[in-house]
Amino acid sequence: MKATGAAAAALIATGLLWGVNAVALAQARDTDQNQQRANGSGGAPPQPAGSAAGADERPDLIAPVFQITSVEVIRSRHGPELDIIRVRGLASSGGWEEAELVPLTRGTPVDGVLELIFVARAPAEAMDATGFEPIEAIFPLESGHPYKGVNVHSASDSVTLTQLPGYAEGKPAGEDCSKCVGKVFVPKGAAAPAGKPAAQTVNEERLPATVRVIKHSDGIPTADSNPNRLTIVLSKEGTITTAIWE
């Protein structure tokens, strides 16, 4: 299990270092600009923070995939018996790469269930909501493994397979907000505006649980980033003007 422990540790370390790296990069950029101004060096004039090329890009971030659509275990009987776990899912947007299954289980679990988390490398910048993207990964199990079942976690759900080999499906995907812009937002429990057909409205109940709604008059207290959070921005009239995964 040495490789398993290293993979889990890398996942945790990446999450902890993400915030630190972002601050360090910003501080380094500001220090460099200050030194250039103090030295009177030539080149391009000082730019406002965040306006430099690539300023919107974030450090590499390994994050859970948005949702799982299926978990399958295939058993090969040609040569030594081998179980292959195949997990399919949906990424919140395009640009997710290097999908993999990282074990959370150490040793032999008391319930016989192998716990995995489905992760991938997130896009380097916020992405327009253009629709969910299919993504998948596999994880081989050696002959004689002790597992009786598999439970795979994503950012929004988990899917359990109680019999090996076997197949289990996840929940249907909700609204991906690829056609939200230009429509009227309807908050939870509220009625749609009179005279507005359903095709011209977006109900909050159908959006992901991680949705962040920013009204025209709202402040934005934090600038943290989450590639599995859908952010929608509303006009004064309550129309959706922006929909991004950020």
C-alpha cells in the first residue's frame, strides 16, 4: 500500500498548497513590479494587479470530478485473475485532464468495501458553462484482493457497487446551465414571473447544490476558487448574464 499512501498524501498536499501557491505567486508578482518602479527600469508600464498575461490562471489543482455516472468492475480470467474498476463520470466543464482513482482505504477494510475518490486535474482558469464533459478512469486490483465491494466518491455524490464483478449507475445529471444565459432566474420556492414560459426561466432547484448566485447589488466577500462551483450573475431585472465554473 506504499503507492496508495503516496497518492492520498499527494492529493491532500495539493489541496493544502493550492491556497499557499496562489498567495506566493501574487506576492512575487507585486514585488517584481515594485522593484522595477524603484529602479526606473524600462519596459512596459506598471499594470494593475490581475491584468498581466496569465493572471487569471491558477496553480495546478487536483480536484474531485463533479459527478459519477457509473461504476463497473470487470473480471479478467485470461492468465492470473484480475479485477479492473472502471468509473465514468461528468466533469463540470471542458479542460479536465489526467483523471484517476485514488484509494482512501488503508489495509483490509472491516466492511470489505474499497473506498476511492475520483479526481482529475482541473482547468487552469474559470470556464464558461457550456455543458458537462464525460470523463473516466480505471483502477486495477490484483488477484486475491480482500474487497467485496467498491464505493467511489465524486465532488457531489458517491456510487456503491456491492458485488464484484458488477455494475452500478449514478443519479441522473441535473441542469448544466449551458443554456442559462439570457433566461430569468427563479429562486427556490418562488414562482416564475407572470407571462414567462418555462423555456425562458431557470429554476434554482434544478441547478447543482454548489451554485453561487450573485445578484446585481450583491457584494462578493471572498475570491476563492472552486472548479466544481457554478457561479451565475444576475442583472437588475433578474436575468442571468454570466454562468461559469470557477
